[in-house]
Amino acid sequence: MTEETPGFDEQQPQGQPQQPDVPSGSDDAEPKAAPQEGAAPAGDAAATAQVAGLTAQLDQVRTALGERTADLQRLQAEYQNYRRRVERDRITVKEIAIANLLTELLPVLDDIGRAREHSELVGGFKSVAESLETVAAKMGLQQFGKEGEPFDPMIHEALMHSYAPDVTETTCVAILQPGYRIGERTIRPARVAVAEPQPGAQPAKADSAETAEGASGADDKESGGPDEG
């Protein structure tokens, strides 16, 4: 009696390998598509376009940065010029204010000078006068004008005129009122009396010198010349 193997309806023939079960639908599966050859050039073109865009943006940023830097440098230069102008104006205003103040004090200083010339500067009045002169000097006030100095119309004002045989140029022979300056600015010229050389005085002196020289030469000739040895 023949036994049947359970689970098999039919027995496989001997000598043939058992076929594996194939999932349904495997025959309909299609292979994956191969990469297209044109995809790589398209990617390079996009990257190139992106780099070009970034380069253009960088150039714009650099241009804007250069413009802003130039504006900043121009503003800085204008600010420096403004500071110098303000400082110069401040100094000028200060000098003008000091000059105006000291100009009002000049009559008082003149009175002090006249009192000193007449030996009236004594006691407490002397101390006050000297303190005032010291303060004026600290503020930059300088007195000028001396007898015997050449006349300069830029700093001297001639109130009297005369001729003198002992001067060789226009000379201040008397200081009627001293002059004052602050730095290089003259706030009052020195009022002086001037003297000029007498007309013909210089030629006369020259003639007398020539006459003396001629007389000396004549004496040398009469004496047989100067002694030797």
C-alpha cells in the first residue's frame, strides 16, 4: 500500500530542483532609470549663475562701502575744520575783549605814569598802581616807545617836529605818551616828538672831514712824511 506525503498534492519528479515561490507582480517591475547625461551640465550652469549673482552683490556692497567711507572722511575733515575755526574765533574774540578792556584802562595807566614822573606815586596809591600794572602785564599788555629810537610810522605818531644837528635820521627825541600793544597788535601808537637832520648838515660834515684829511696830508709832506722805525 502506498503512503502519501502530507502537505503535497503531487510529488515532485525526482531529479528536478524545487522552484522557489516568485512573488506576484515581479514580472511587471521595471528597472530604475539611469541618470540622464544632460543633468550634470544643467547643475553647473545653475551654480555659475548663482556665483555670478553673488559676485554682483559683492561688487554693489563694495561700492556702497566706498561711498560711505568717502562720506565719513569728508564729514571728519569738515568737523576738524569746524573745530579749528571755532578755536581760532574763540581766541580772536578773547583778544578783542582783552584789548577793549585794556584800552579803557590806558588813561588810568597814563595818570600813573605821570604821577611816577612827578614823584607822587607814594603810599597806598603806589601799591594799587603797581598791582594794576602787574595785572595789565599778565593780560599781555606791553608798553613801548623810547627816546632815541628811529621813527616808525607804523608804531609812532608824531605830534611835534624839529631839526637837530646830532641826528642822522628821523628820530624820536621825546615820548609824549607811551604806546601799548598786545602781542603783535598795537592798541595805541606811541605819541612822540621827532627830529630830522638839518638840511645840508651831512655835506658840511663831509667837507670838514675832507678838509681835515687834506691838511693832514699837507703836514705829512712838509715834515717829509711819517717817521719810520
